[in-house]
Amino acid sequence: GTDAASRPFTAAAYDHARFGRLDDPPVRVLEVNLKKYIQAAEIASSKGADIIVYPEYGLFYPGDRSQLKSFLEDIPDPKKFQANPCDEKDYYLKKPILYTLSCIARNNSIVVVANTGDIKNCTGESECPEDGVFHYNTNVVFDRNGTLILRYYKEHLFFELGMDLPKEQQDPTFTTDFGTFATYICFDIIFERMSQVAKWPQVDGIMFSTMWFENPPQYVSVPLWQGWALGNNATIVVSNVQSPSLYAVGSGIFHKKFGSLGYTYSPDSVSKVVVAEVPAEGEPISNTSLIAFTDTKIWDWVDDGEDVPKICSNLIINDTDHFSGKFYCFDEKTSNYTLTKLVDPSGQIEACNNGMCCSLNYTAESMEEEFYLGVYNGTLNSFNRYHWCEESCFVARCDSIDGQPCSTFPRRASTIFKHVDLKSNFSTEFIYPSVVSSRSRLVPKNEWEFDVTHRSAYESSIHFHSTTGKNLLSVGFKARCYNRDPPYVR
């Protein structure tokens, strides 16, 4: 957006260690998680936050239809009538989620963006499920007085067999005293609509709720969101569930020009709140806070990411117990990539795939670990269910499995790089860059540049330079060729 961008605002992204297993009593699950939500908002508010974002599936586990039933609430349509649950306690006694979220907004005078589930009778309507109701994965937004101002239904479900797709395209926008924003949910970020809306002149940023599946090297939470912000020239505030055994970790606030204003990527099951001022147009970055909390204490969080393990791949760790607290991830499939191994400590390599080429120029102190240049132009197959078009180029630390090179991506590396230049020509303007160091840390934006020049193609480059050197994990970009996507089918 342009008009309201002259107003700075302070945002909070909540990295939520969700409580609850499938067999825990729903009342208890809600009680514990809502209590954490209240605590997170009080911390955010004490740091001057104007808005707080909560994660997808933060209040309950994404179960099947019958498991979800006890958590869903019939959510009014704010376009039809005004509801302030905190004001209407008697009516909302049976809707503890809406009631509590509304009161959080009101008691802290903060805008609340949260994810929950809507349930709507549909008897007699077309495509009505057998149980006679629609379930919607829903983001709700409450203004500072606790009034419900937006209800958005997720437009791209990721499996989520307990949920239904909305029949028509949603309006994701809402207006506050500090600007106009849009809200989206998790898998929506893969598709074009969210990029289109982010470019609307009135939209000052995206408030994003997710439970993200870590998918290294290039679909890793925090680097992907920073890349999305830079590639779309749009600020995004991201709240993620922190559930390491369910592949989820990492939240933060990412500015359209400066990249990360503050983030956490620490799979330790400790809840954290990231608070940062989003500067007005032309203003410098100011302070950021990262605060951890439990039931009994609150402290400034330091050493973020110390406990990122070297190995999280589900191909290597077989005991994927989803409640163990261990950190698991899925490796991206690289069997269709053109892969070239980095042999020397410094060098120049070019590789092509389906007519798209990528060139790498690099200097490292040594090359003991395995690094590969990977290039791919085509349709990505996600879990044999979802398909989309991408043009991808990366250099990454990776190991072979069963003789297949570059099949798994460790999350720690010790090779020190002094400089990396990566160049590629893409067919599309939607290009998402990332520069990541060991333990999935973002390399500070002042150590690298991302440029796109549009001539006959979108000529793109990432230039990383560090006199002291950095132990890089990956450098790359993914361009999304939305115009060549097959239709989305849930």
C-alpha cells in the first residue's frame, strides 16, 4: 500500500507451543491454549503492539470431522451484523473461543487476528456433507474494542480432511486505525491470489496464520516468509504453531524492503512472542523484542535456534512420534533437479534444466562437506496430491541417501563461505530469494543483495558477501510461475 504506509505500527507474532493431544478433553485443550493466548497478548500489549497474530490450528489439533466438532463455533458474518462477544457474555457463553478472543482485543486495546473453525448448517444445499454442516478453517479479526470485523475462510486446504472449501472467493481485507491489511492462512501462500491481494494499493501488509510443514531447503518457514515479503514487496506478519514433532516451527515479522524485523526459529516447545515496529515509508528500523514465557515466568529470549538439530529428516529419523517433542522435517524431492556437486573451495558452475539455467560463482574456505547446485524448471509434486509450477535454483548443503545425491538437507553446516553469486533468468516476476546459515538462521539483509532486472526475462541475482565469512546452509530462489499452474484441487 502507499497511502497509509506513512504510519508506523507495532506488530506481534506469536510462536505458540500448542497444548493438547487428540485424546485430551476438548474443554481442557481450549482452556490451556486460550490462557496462553491471553498471556501472549498481555506481553505484546506491554511492548506497545497494535496488533497480534495467532497461528493456524493454535487452539486445537487438525483432526477429522468428528474430532473437530467439539471445537467449532458458529461465527457470525460481520458483513451482515455487528458482534462484540465480550459485550454479549450470556449469548457467547457457549462460544468460549469467540468470547475470549474478543475480550483479549478489548482488554488490551489490540487488534486480534486468530484462527479457529466455523460450522454452518447446510441441509438441502448442494455439496452439503453427510453430517449436514460445513466446516471452515477460519481467520477472525477483532478490532481494539473487541468487535468482530472480519471472517475469512481458507481458500486452499492442505489435506485437512475435517474442513470444507468455501464456495466463493473470500474478501480477506480489514481496516484499522493504523492501515488496511489482508489475512491469509498457511497453504494460501503457495498460490497467486495472496500475491495479487498484497499488491492492491490499499493493502499495507498481510497478517498470516500458519501451521507450516518444514520442507527444506526452500520451503522452510522463516526464510520462505522473508523471501515472500521481499519478492512481493509486501510486509507479512507470521504466527506459526510451534510443534516440532509435527514439522512446525518459526514465526516473525518480515518487511517488504528490510526483510526480517524480528523472528524466532527454535524447536524447543517454548512459547515466544516477537514484537517489532513496522517502520513508516523511508524510516529506519527500530527496536524488536523477543520474549519467551511459561505459566510461571516471562523472560527475554536469547540464543534463538541453539537447539536446531543437524538432522530432522523423516527419511533418516524413523520414529516419527508426533508428540515426542523431537524436531522432524520433510526434504524436498530433488530427483527431477539437475544437480551439480561443488568440488573446489571456490569456483564457477552453470547448470540448466528444461531450458532454464542458473550460474553460481562462490568462494569458501574449504569444501569438506557436500554442497550441490540444484536447478529445476517444471511442475512440483507435493505429497503426490498438490501440483504447482516453479522455476527453482539453489546451492545447498545436502547428503545422499541410498546413492541418490542431494536427497536430504542437514540443518547445520560448518563450511565458511566468503562470497556467493547466484544468477538465473526466470519467466515470471514472482521470485522468492533466501540466504540461510547454519541452524536455519537468516543471514542479515545487509550482507546480501537481491536484484531483478526485467529485459526479455526476469534476470535475477543474489549477491552474498562477508569479509569474516558465514557457515551457509543454502542460498537460492524459487520463482513461482502461477500462470502455468494446474487448477488447485483439494
